[in-house]
Amino acid sequence: MSQRSKGDTLLRGYGTRGGVAVPHRKNTAEFETVKMPPPNKVILAMQQHIGAPCIPTVKVGDIVAVGQVIGDSDKFVSAPIHSPISGKVSAINSIMLPGGQTTQAVEIESDGLMTVSDSVKPPKITDKDSFIKAVRASGLVGLGGAGFPAFIKLNPPAGVTIDTLVVNGAECEPYITADYRECMENSWDIMSGIYDVKELLNIKNVIIAIEKNKPEAIKVLSDIANNSNDPKHEVNVMPLPCRYPQGAEKVLIKQTTGRVVPKGKLPSDVGVIVMNVTSISFLARYLKTGMPLINKRLTIDGSAIWSPKNVEVCIGTPISEVISFAGGYKEEPSKLMMGGPMMGLALKDDTLPILKQNNAILAFLENDAVLREPGACIRCGRCVSVCPMHLVPPEISKLVNARDAEGLEKAGAMVCMECGCCAYACPAGRRIVQAMRLAKSIIRNAPKKEVK
Amino acid sequence: MSKELIVSSSPHLQAHDTTRRIMLDVVIALIPAFIAATVIFGWIVPIITAATIAACVLSEYISRKILKRDNTIGDLSAVVTGMLLSFNLPATLDAIWMGVLGGAIAIIVVKQLFGGIGQNFVNPALIARIILMVSFPTKMTTWPAPLAWIKDGGIDATTTATPLAIMSEGSGEGLPSIGNMLLGLRGGCLGETCAIALIIGGIYLIARKVISPIIPVCFIGTAAIFMMILDFAGIDGSSISFLPAQLLSGGLLLGAIFMATDYTTSPINFTGKIIFAIGCGLITVIIRFFASLPEGVSYSIIIMNLLVPHIERLTRPRPFGDLKEKKVKGGAKA
């Protein structure tokens, strides 16, 4: 490959613009994952993915087993939800998700037996179609945080050729080490998942991308990649610069392949599929065992956490229980977040259940939780130089104040991925991401232009 | 949970830089030039600077009060304006009241009436300087000789011509040596003379990432290249032997490092900054050689300030993935 100099086992990136040097705070990197025993009760939200919510397939009083489907949808963009425990459906309520949407939630009380459902058996894979069907049945969604149903990603429309699979192990958010632990603890699963996808989708190149602050993971995976049965060097590891947001899909594709995903297009339009390391490793295990996505590794950290660590928990476990299992709060936190501090969502309490795409729960003491009061923009230009999407936030803020949908569209506000670099870098502490969200909703709600 | 949790929009982290810290860095960067000015022109310098800063801060405080806006003197931007304005004054007794008057104009008229920090479209200190220049032309161009306060025992005792005035006469007789000009031993505004101190301040700002070197380098570089071209074309008064002296005289360094890099009045993106700085350099040289004024730095920056919105519109970066033509690389063969 051209990106690889002779004798060098690692790939070099193409470079990207913008980004910020966030503090790493990977306090939990060297702690082996602790497995939390199944809780007495789980709450399974019917919306744990991008797309149509699931409809419960069980009623109150039903007896369910581990791995049994309890929610599914007949809409295309969706992924089924499975029970992580065996027991009885005790309630079906509506809950509010961290993003503010309301959705149904199935509550299951454990019988303590953990009886595995008969439906859990290794899927028979004969061709691409049966593979895609199996991926859907596994309930897999993008585990990096976005939660996009994996079977759609792996099944690009006819006529589109995918030549590169990028395995995303960047984990560029501060604190989070869940993917790093996956690389260290389940490196062979990652590799076997890569070969499964590579063979079934007939993909030539695989690039495993990991930020340079995880040298151990880079070493482990490149050792396996170079020693395995890969004479043509089709699977390679690329160390990424420690610059948030290297793991953002479009930034990662630019860095690993030099390709630019056009506005409003998907990675498959430039011949690339990006999958999170934990997603691909789960896929390998699923193909072997048939156990759907019912557990998740989470990083529990932040200044209010007594002893930060990585825990593997049943999806649907209430956050408060996960935190008590991890050692509890040092002091009552002032802010609780689902996900990393750059893109994570602040929660209003800790009763919410863990979702499929969660990779961290952070709790901050008041000191870290309170942001500076926003001041006037001094036009320093930091937001402009750090924006990985090449936007000009001060201009967009002005257009937001003027409610100018057309101007916002032209300024490219829709391209914003809300990575938060602008607001992080802003010396005036302005809530730029909030303005960006407002900008997008102004564009979406604008009356459609008449066709002349 | 007994306590209400804070629910705010991401990101939940902020970098350490604040507006106040940035302004403090500019003040720190101006201190070497301030010390040099005190040594060169005497005890009058701290008095002028203190009076100008006080006028700026007080004007900001009072105008915010009257306009019923929140108090912003804590961001230290008025201190920066005061310091810069005082650097643009001659080291004379008259400069004390001129500084106070100029400070009030800079803050009240140029800054606060347009909405305060970040909203003024021209550099407040430069507008104040130009107004003072037009109102009190003689008092603003009475230059005490360097170190005269030690030698002759008084402020205003002896006056001198600025190197720019000497050069525009053509002979170059009486021009201070380059060494003296680097040290600031020449006639001129109190804060503009010591090139070494200004460069140290500039390096500090670049190291602290408060400014990028692009504006000072392009500004001074353009001026130098343009002057060489003029010399080549045989334009009067542009002898190449004057080039180092030209670059070290007038307010070129002070303007290029501290005034043209003002965030509010310079373009926000990289390409825009380059165009802005080149424009400043060209206009400075044009004024120096072809206008009746000896110095053109302040006018060049003000003119370019006015063009900033247009420069920004022309140089706006294309959003990522907003490709001009359909140029889909890679495996997509639809």
C-alpha cells in the first residue's frame, strides 16, 4: 500500500484540519473490566438507535428469557431489542430519554435464573443476505455512540462498491476507555470480526484506526494483524494524532483514506464503511454464539465517582445501580452525563437505564460541572480554526439571531456534527453548539422554497 | 438524588483561555515596550499611560452604566486600548490630557456606542489617535529627543525630528543608526520606538497563541517588498539603504504586531488575514511615499478595518464536503 513505507508496519494518515487538544483523562485505561451481576430489574427503552422506535413484542405478565426479542419494528431503519435477563415483564411505561424524546420502555423483573432463550443459537451464514439478516437479528447498532443500525451500514445500496473498512478505535473523547479495553481484552474477537465482514462483503482494505495515546492497543492489534494469515497486508493499523475529534466519521475517513464525504452523503458513497471496534468485536462473538446485544462495557468516571472503572453491565440497568456497583459517588454530583464530556448528554437524574450505544457514564462535582458565564464574542477566530467542518461559527450565530434559514443553509450549518470543538475553545465561553443546533432547526423548520 | 443536576448542552469541558486572560497577555506583551519608553523618555511615560488607561476604564464603566449594560471592565480590554493609545502619543506634558480625551473617544464613541467588545468595526485606539492628530497637529507631533530627560534634565526640553521626516527630506542626514533605532533611541511616539521591546512582545503573543504570526509577517513583509520595488523603479525617497530604517521607524512594528492583529477588527479566517495584512502593508507604503503625511500605518489599518466584512465574505472557507463540482473519489461507481 502506498500509505505504508517499507519495513513500517503502521499506516500514516492523510491529515485533517481543525480539532482541539482536549485533556485525555483516561484514568480507567489500565483497569480490567469488572462484570456487574445481572440486576433485579431492567428497563429497556424502545428507542436505542437512530431510526424508528421499536414496538414491544411482549405484554405485562409475559415470561421472557435471556436473549429473547422484546421489542422490534417493521420499519426499515430500526434494530430489535432483547432481554438481558430472564423473568417477568412487570410494566410497560413511557420514559424520557436523555435527548428529551419520550419512548415506551419495557420493565422486566428478574427471576434470578438467567434462563437462556431457545432463540439464542449461532446464525447460519451462507451468503451476504443471510449475514445481513443475522446482523439485524443481533440488535447491533453503532456502539461508538451514534447508534445507527449496523445491518444498514453493512448493506450499501446496489451498485455501490465498498473497498475500505475503517475500524474506529480512535476513542477521542476524554475519560472513555471502553473501546480501549475491548482492544486489550478481546483483540482476537476484533480481528475475527474484521475477517468476517471483509470476506462476506468482499472488502479489500481494512484500516484499524487508533489514537496515539493508546500505544498498547496499537501494538496488540498490529501484532495480530501482521502475524495473521494476511500475506497481502490488507489489514493494517493506523495511529491517529491525539486531536479530538479524530474519531468522528467524516474526519476519520479523511484521515485514513484521504477521501471527503460530500455534504449530505454517506461514507458508502466514497466506498468506505466505518465500524466501531466494539461493534465489530461483538459481531464476531454473535456469529459464534448467537447471543444478541444485551451487555455493554461502560467507563464510569468523573470527579464525583469514588473509584473510576470499566464495568460490563446488562443493557437496561438503571444508572444509579451501575454507579453503586462501581463504588458509588464520592459526593453528590452536580452533573451526570451519558457519553463523553465533549458530545455526551447531561442527565436530569440517575434513574434512566443504560442504552445500547452508551459507552460512559460520567459524574462531575460542582467545580467541573459549572461552565463559565458566556460573554461577548471577541472574534478571536479560535472557533473557526478548530472547526473540523470548516465552518465560521460567529457568522452562523449572527444568522441564527436573524432567523435567516437561507443564509444558514449557505453557511453550511447542516454540516455541523456538534463535536463541540468551537465551544471548547471559545474564550468567551459562548454556547456555540447550542447556536448550531438552533441553526439546524431553523433550516429544518423553514418553509420550503417554491419551485419556480 | 437530593440535589438538582445541572443539565446543559455539550460540550461539558472548556479550554483554559478566557477573554480576560487573552487581554492580560496583550498587556504583558506591551510591558517591555512600556519599560523601554520609560527609560527613553522619562517619568512622564508612566503618567501618560496611567492617565490614558484610567480614562479608558472609567469611560467603559460609566458608559456601560448609562447604557444599562453589564459591567465589562473585568475583561481588561479597556486597559489594552488605553495602553495602546498612550503608546501612540508623544512623551510630552500635553499628552496627558490628550490621552484622557482620546481614551474617552476611543471607548465611548468607537467601542461602546457600537455595542462594546467585539462590535467595533475600527480599532478604537487608532481612531482616537487620528482624531487627536487632526485636532492638535502640532502637539501630536512635538517629539522629545531620546534620553533628553536625563541629559537636559527636563521633559520637553529638546525636540527632534522623527526618522521618517528625516528620510522624506531625502538626504538621510541626522538619521539615527540602525542600532539606536532597534533600541528605540529616536524621535517618535512613546511606545513605537523600541523595536526590540515590540518584537519581544510579539514573540510572547505568538508563543502564547494569542495572535498568529501571519498578520505581522505579511504586513511588514509586504511593506518591505513594496519599498524595494519602488526603489527599483527609482521613486524618490525610497533608496534601498533606507529600507531597514523605514521598517524600524514610524509605527510599523507597533501597528503590525499590536494593532493590525486586533481580533475584532481583523478578518477571522486565515486567508482573510493574509489579504488584510497585505493591504495594510501596501497602503502604509503608498502613504509614506506618495501622500503628504509622513506616516501611514494608522490610516492603512483603519482603511483595512473597514474592508474586513468584505474580505471575510470573499474568503469564507467552504464547509467540509461542500464540493464545487461532483468530485466523488474512491470506490463509488454508481
